[in-house]
Amino acid sequence: MLSKAVVKYIKSLQVKKYRNQHQAFVVEGAKSVLELLHSGFKLQHLFVTEAFLREHTAILGKGYAYEVVKEEELVKAGTFASNNAALAVASMRQLPPLQLSPQELAIALDDIRDPGNLGTIIRIADWYGINKVVCSETCADFYNPKVISSTMGSFTRVNVYYLGLPDWLQQHTAKYNIYGAALSGENLHRMQLKPEGIVVLGNEANGIRPEVAAQVNQLVKIPAFGGAESLNVATATAIIIDNFKRNS
């Protein structure tokens, strides 16, 4: 049974201030918790249902300390409306220094506020083999529970960095092609793209800020064939990255 103190601790980690204070975050659901168990993240707590235990006895038997609880306890402590599997608390990890190789493709995000969008973009990056996402300091927090759940486990394989984006891009303009997504850009379908460089995507409503756009070498756009005014930023990320990876 989950104690009141543990429930209070888990709930506090829904707030960025306390996540940073404790250097910990929450992972919910079968898929995400299983990915966590196969990763290098350090576990603080692991709570599982009888059903999850029966299905995953092999991995849970590899020395993990866990407590069997009821589904309603997971729901009470976590953010999911239903959770019949597992909930874990893990320690944040120390990222390696941010370094790009000349043949690498990275994603940079400018002021992406929606946690679901950020999590989906991280999942897209993982799908296309991109393991570095660089965020402006105003982007949603990587360890936000909605971000973690939206990645569907990809948070374990993609490193997300937060920094002053204009200055960081300026340091790379001489070495890398820096592409920015904008409605005024060149048609992606008419470009010969290599899977290398930095692709910048901007805020859901306002696009790339002027100080970020000033560091971009090439503006690109997804051609429209219908009447929609815009695309969701995560959808746009998938389409753009697919064009870069198409001939790789």
C-alpha cells in the first residue's frame, strides 16, 4: 500500500520546482516503465500491479526492488486517468557534453510550450535515429509527466539539452547548415537534402523568434495542397525530418 508520504512525494514531482529540488521524475504506464527498466536511469521507487508482475516476472526478477499495489493507488498518486500496470520514480541523469559531429542531424526547438508536442517530437527524433534535441530555455520541461508519457519510452534514448538557443546556433553557423521551418521558406520537395545539420522549429503559434531566425542559413517549408492554415509542430517535425532522411 502506498503511504501518504510517498503519494505526497510523487504528486510533488508533477511540479517543476520540486522535480529540480529532488532531481527526480515520474514515469507511468507499462510501455514507459518497461523502457525505463531497460535504460540507465536509476530507480528510486517502483510500484506495480499484480497483472504487470505476472506479465513481466522475468525482468522484475533481475534485482529490481518493487512494491505490488492496486490500480486505484497508481491512479491516486499519478497523473493518468487509468493505470493498470506500473508507476516509477527515477533520478534525473547527467547528460554528456553537447557535441555534434559534422555528419549528424539534430533538432532544435524554439519556445515549444506544449508538453505533448515536445514529447511527440522526442519520439519522432528517436524513430529517425536522432539522439540530440536542443531546446530554448522557454520550452516545456523534459521531465514534465506529460512529456515523458508522450515519448512512449523514447525519453530513455534521446538527450534533450536546454540553453540559450540564439547564442548556441551562432556558434555553429560556420560549421553546419542550419535550417529553419517557416512559411516563407523554400519548398522541401524541391531541395536535395542530406541528413546532416540542425533543423530549427518554432513556437506553435508564433514560429521561430527573430533572434533565432537570424542564425538560420536556409528557411524551408512543407508545401500545402489544401486549405489548412498550419500544421501541428510535431507533425511538421516528422514531415521535415523524413525529407532529410529520405535518401539516407
